Amino acid sequence: MTLEQTVVDTVERARATPERQQAYAALGLTDDEYARIREILGRRPTSGELAMYSVMWSEHCSYKSSKKYLRRFGERVTDRMREHLMVGMGQNAGVVDVGRGWAVTFKVESHNHPSYVEPFQGAATGVGGIVRDIIAMGARPVAVMDQLRFGDLAEADTLRVVHGVVAGISFYGNCLGLPNIGGETVFDPVYQGNPLVNALCVGVLKHEDLRLANATGAGNLVVLFGARTGGDGIGGASILASDTFTASGPTKRPAVQVGDPFAEKVLIECCLELYAGGLVEAIQDLGAAGISCATSELAANGDGGMRIDLDAVLLRDPTLTAEEILMSESQERMMAVVAPERLEGFLAVTGRWDVETSVLGTVTETGRLEITWHGETIVDVDPATVAVDGPVYDRPVARPAGLDALQADSATGLPRPADGPAIAEQLRALIGSPNLADVGWITDQYDRYVLGNTALAFPDDAGMIRVDEESGLGVAIATDANGRYSELDPRAGAQLALAEAYRNVAVTGARPLAVTDCLNFGAPTNPEVMWQFAETVDGLSEACLALEVPVTGGNVSLYNQTGDRAIHPTPVVGVLGVIDDVAKRVPSGWQDDGLNLYLLGETALELDGSAWAQVVHGHLGGRPPAVRLEAERALAGLLAAGASEGLLAAAHDLSEGGLAATLVEGVLRFGVGARVWLDEVLERDGVDAATALFSESTARVLVAVPREEDVRFVGLCAGRRVPAIRLGVTDAESGMLEVQGLLTERIEDLRRIRWGVLPAALGARSTAAGS
Amino acid sequence: MTRIGVITFPGSLDDGDARRAIRLAGGEPVRLWHGDHDLDGVDAIVLPGGFSYGDYLRCGAIAAHSPIMREVVDAAARGVPVLGICNGFQMLTEAHLLPGGLVRNDHGAFVCRDQRLAVESTRTAWTGGFEPGEQIVVPLKNGEGGYLADADTVARLEDEGRVVFRYLETDPNGSVHGIAGVANAAGNVVGLMPHPEHAVEPGFGPDTAAAMRSGVDGLRVFRSALEGVLAA
């Protein structure tokens, strides 16, 4: 940090010394951006103002490279999509009406860079940050999920990152008392120097409890409460999240925040009690850019201005400068707008929870955000210029030079096995590969039970939470992304991520309703990355329109690269669905004997970008599977109807690893075997056995149907024009997965193969085996 | 209706679950606050799971000095049934209502799993409704659940039948003798690391051979106390 700071740089001094050199470049601002700030203010900024603009105009806070494209999500929306949308993009998190007077708010956000520099704290505070976004909407947080992408499991540094990240999530999430109900874990060398740690939180509220973070009502008080402000995380948004890592490795540790989940748990209860007592007008979380962000956003979203005395901020470290206080990203802090007559009640609640509180200032009518320090004005700005009207870039885009060659290199020509033993060997290799292995080593470190409303969690396809104890009303959430597909075709990749998350929600019996996304990409200054981003947003918004599920909010994370090497485009898409009664939910595996197994959907020769191509041939090339949105819609409608009528004993989607992976996961869910035959699939779809088992064609689901419901189920498929083939039966006696004429595998062997992968690489825990 | 108090400490997490369990077992849950000196005349007390005060000293150590704990100690001496679950068990050992202590899991990590247990003693206020030696499954979730006591204490607990729950199949946290829960000499105070309050409602408990998430073995822990109070 190079803030020259001997005397306080006041607005008055800034006017008097226009020539003074300012170290804006070290704060991440470009020459043009600095010039623009001078133009807005009609003078040079004070060092405090410079600090505020630098963090708020950072890529992380301003979305300056992505904003141009993100507008498409708002444009491609029909009235029907708006029907359930109570709050759309632009607020802390989107809010969806789920019926019976209940609403749900959810959002996924990245904490990638801090998690590489300091995996434990980075991941922990990633959970903390997204939870505070949910509280700011007036909701009680009820569950979290994490989307994790690490480097090669065989690399030593991957162990450092995995251990730290998982322990951080476990420590923070468990201590907050929020069940972790699902997520993703992917290992790929492209994430070696830039792991992705995304965190999703979902909260519930009654319609009338919805709050927006706006500072309105001149004379209302601006109150900071929660943890004290310290020197941690200074410049996290501008320095860490908006820059690339150099190959020389972690050096930016001081910019990572440190988390205290106990403080956050107390803060949650405190905020909910403040809302319930009608003691606050609004609450804004302090995350990236700390007080700079909270004050400017609250004021910009309000109808007036704000005057703040920075001396009133309670400090952990009294030597902090005004600029550091403005930029600090100390965790577990919130800012409230409180009517003066309610301050006493407010303080009674924070006092009861032993939460430290200080009144920083008032809402004004000036339209200005004014901040004083030691009695002098150090910030005097129009808050909208800080928080809303940041720079917007139309960066150059260019289709990647090597993409044509990559797409021409299809996996179709790779040798496929024809005989049973060879197919069986490849199946074992697939399920023993890191991305299809059992992730119990990770998920067993998360509390999935707390709050007592978890209806589904890992290893099922989506997490499901009961919202209303009386009616059983609940929501299901799944997230997905396939970076390999997106590398081959970012437009299709984004649509396939949406389709898979949508399908994963549908298989539980829930109706997909809304979307959140976390778009993880390389540096926007690289035109090829920007092209990938543009294609992704365009493709995703188009598919959201086709499936009629609106994007309610999310996050963009750029600069995910090491040196010149960007990650695969990784658009994590989260879909939320609603189910009228969680008692009707459907698990991903079967538990009873003699159920009929049906394969829904059609299989084509689609092995490009597949897990099979990766594991068996180390290959990435060609075109990802075709996007079949109409088929996905029909399938989702069928599954919702089937679940609601009680026709489905199990339903599991087909994705990475194809039918082979789905069958293995199906028998392992409850340890009940299956006998299947592929003849009819091979004949109808004109594919070979290896393709039938390993192809990743979309819009496919495997379902288990009780025999007594067979006629109704077949009728339902015909009525809804969903292709269905009876693939086999479940078998509780054999202890085997049998694909007739090809392979017979003992369930215990399959379990051992899948279970052993992570412990072998990451270190065994004494308790885990066989759980 | 029999009233069972659930004490909320700052950082308590499973207090709502404990109240739901009491309600489903047929009792009336009563909210109690750590800062009060008042037990509100309840018939039994549950110290719920969580991370009271962040567990920044030793787990349960600060909570053991909360104002309400003095009342709990007095009530325990009068024979009022007291159940400490997970963090609550840690509080009971820190308050010396139960012998021994809980240390970090031997493998170093937090673990959440559906845990098979043997009910070793049915002569306590919280296990009267079980058959001796009965096997049950309830969720376990802790980072510091390794039960530890000196050899004499362990021998005494074993001799006096005060090992109430024992881990089966695997010892998930390195507890001595696989001890999952213990009682005081009178049998009214019981502490255990696993979470019976998470196995009380069909659809939200552990998986069973019959159906997903249908395990409700934990319900009888609370019913045992309710029936015991009614019989007294």
C-alpha cells in the first residue's frame, strides 16, 4: 500500500493542491479512470475519495467489463418469468415468491482469489460474505452450498488448497449453524494456479419481511454494528479480485480477510431480531470495499445523501488511517439505517447479543456522501458516481485463434471398446477418476442436519430444504458448470450448465423457478476471454428465456488466470425450484427390489468433452453435446407430475460419465443392485454399447418406477412425448450391477473404487470408510 | 403438559431442533436464555449443540460459567433430568456435572455421519424407553468429540453402568472405550456427542433400510424423559 499519509488529505487541501501526485495506479485505477474522477469532482480526489473510487470502480465491485453483457439477463425476460420475481438483479440477492406467503432469496458468489492465497480464511469468509448478502434482504439464511474447482489431484499444491478450503468451509459453515446441502467438486489442471471457490446461500422470509438496502428519510441514523474494523482485507476487491496471479505464487496474503463465524452467527440472530422488532429501516452488509461500499450503495439507492463521522468507527487497530478504514474488508460487520426514535430499542437488541454498535452519522437531503475525519471533510462526493455510475467498458472481443482446430478434433474417432471386459475396465476407470469419485471425504466435514429441514442433500442431485413446516412447502437447489464444454463452445457450455442444473432440480420433483449464476473467467483484457464471456452471457440468457427461468442475481469473477493461461470458462449456474410438499421428493437412487428402471430421453454419439474422453483418452476437443431445451422442459414437466402423483421411487440425471456413472451412483445410493439391458437403446438410437454407456447426451434421466405404477407412468411419458425405454429392474438380493451381456460388478467393489480416490490423495480419515 | 427447557447460548445452533424434538415427543419446549438466572419451573433441561461463545477457549468452557448454569447445577442436584448434546455435553463436563472431557477428533477433522450406537444403560432419565443393548442410529457431527477420562474414571463408569451410549462399527472421533455418552451417578444427567434431536421426524433423519431419512430413534430419548417425569 502506498498511500502517502502524513497529514490528513481534506477536500479543502485537495482543492488547494491540484498538482499533487497521487498513486492511483497502485490502487488499480487506470489513467483514464483517474482523469474521469477528477472530472466528476472538478478537482483532484482526496486520498480518501481515491481509496473509495479505487475499490468501488474495481472490476469486482463495478462489473465494468461485464456490465454491457449482463444487461441481457434483464432484457430477455417475459411477463411469465416476472410473475414469481419479487426482487431481480441489482440488489444484494434476488427474491422469488414460492407461494403460501413465503419467499426465498438465493445467490452464488465467488471467493476465488482469496482462497488461493489463504485457502482456509478465503473459503471461510466466502461463506460469511454470501450469508450477509442474504440477511440484508430480510431473510433467515437456511442453507449453503459450495462450488469448488481445484487443480490436478495428483499435484502437491492441490492438497494444500483442498485441505484449507474444505476446512475453512467446514469451520465457518458448521459454526454458523447452516446445513451444507450440496455443491460441486471438480479437479482439472486448468485450475492449478487459480482454484475456484464459489459459495451459495439460500434464505427464507415471509413476503412482508422483505427489505431493500436503501438509505431513506433525512435525519435517520446510520449505524455500524458487529465486529470492529481492522486492517484485514484492505484492498481485497481491487488488489486481489481484480488482478491476475503471477506464476511466482502467493504474495498477497495481507489482502485476505479473517473470519469469525461466532461473530457472524450472533450477527444473524441480532439482525433477525432487529427486523422482527421493526427497529431498522434497512440493513446493508459490509463485504468487498467495506464502509466505502456500504455507505455509497445505501446512499445511492436512497433518496438523499449521507453524512458520516469516520472517527466514530470502532477500531481493532487504532493506528488505521482514514483511507484504510474506508477500504477495510473486516468481516462480520453490518450497517443499518435507524429512525432516531428507535435507536434505544436497536441498542437494546445489539446489547442483548453483545454486539458492538456505533452511530456513524445521518441520512441527509444533500444528495452528497460526506465523510469527516478529525473534524475535517475528507470525502464529499455524489454517491451514485461511486456506487452506480462507474466506468463501463466495451472491451475488444475475438474468437479464440485455436477454436476451429479444437472443435474439429472430435472424440468420435477415438477407439471405443466393444467387448464386455474392456467396457467394464473403462467403467471402473471412470468412476475411479477424481471427478466421478465419491466426495464424502469433503462432504462428511459439513453439517447437513442442523435446523432440521434438510429433505435432500449430497449425494442426491439437488439439495432440498423445507420452508414451511406446516404445509411441507420446500425448495430445491442445484448448481452445475462444465468448464470443458465451455472451453469447446462457451455459448453451448453455459446453456448446458443451465440445462443440467434445471434437470437436477427437476429429478427431485421440484419445479424450476429461478436462476443465479457465478461467471468465472480469465482476464477481460484478453479479447479471447471477453469473447467467451460474451458468448456465455448471450447463450445463458437465451436459454433462460427458453426455459422461462429468470436470472435473479449473481456474480462475475474475472482475472482467473495464472500468467497468460486463463481457466476454462466456468459459468456456475444455480437453479432454484419449488415443491409443494417435500414429503414427495424423489431420491437419486433406489431402495426397493423389483422396481422398473426407465431411461428417459435419447442417446446420440456425443463423447466430445466427456468424462470418458478425458479419463480414457486424455482428450479435449470437438463440440459439446447438443442443447435440447424443449426436451428438458418436457422432461421437467414429466418429473414434476410423476413425483407429485407418487410414481417415482428414484430419479437420477445423466451427465458427466453418462449412463454408466448414473447406474453406478444409483446402485450405490442405497446399496441396492440392478439388472439392465441395452438392446432396445442400441436399436432405437442406433448407437454402440460404449456410446450408450458413456455418451453425455442431455435431456436424459434414469427413473425407478414401482411395478404397480408402471401403466400410469408409461401413459404419462406417452402423453408428454418423452421417449422412454424400460432399461431394467432393481435387484435387492444380488449385490450386483449387471449390464446384461457386458458386465457384472459387485456393488461393494464399485463403492470401494469410488470411495478410495479422495482419501488416497488427500489422506485417509479413520472414520470415513464405508459410511 | 410436561415442560422441557432448552437453553440458548450465544452460538447455540441446534436449540431449535431440540425444541422441535421435544414437541414431537409430546412435551412443551420452553426457551431459556443463558444470561438469566431463571429456569422458569421446567421439568427437565436440554443443553443443545452448537459452538457456544465460538468455542474459543475450550468447547463449552465459557458457557459453563453462564449465569443460568448455576441454576442448572442446582436443578441437577435436585434430580431434574438434564441432557447435554454435543456442545451441551462439553458444557456438562466443564461444569463438572459429568466426568471426563471432550478433545479434538483423533483424525483432526469435523465429521458428520449417521452413527450406529448401542444403548448401554437404560437406567437413566433419558434412556428409560430403550431396551438394554438396543442399537440405534442417530446423526453425529462434531470436531471435538473424542471422549477422554483417566483410567480410574473410565473403569468406574464402566463398573457402575454409567456408559450410556457406545459407538458401534466405528469409533468416529477416537473416544476411549468408544464412549459416546455418559451419565452421572444418579442417572438424571446425561451427556452425549451424537444428536438425537436430528432423528425425530420422518423425512429429516438418517436413512434407514426401509426408507430415505426415516430414522427417528432419537425421539425416544426425549420420550424417556417425558415419561419419567410423568411417572415421578
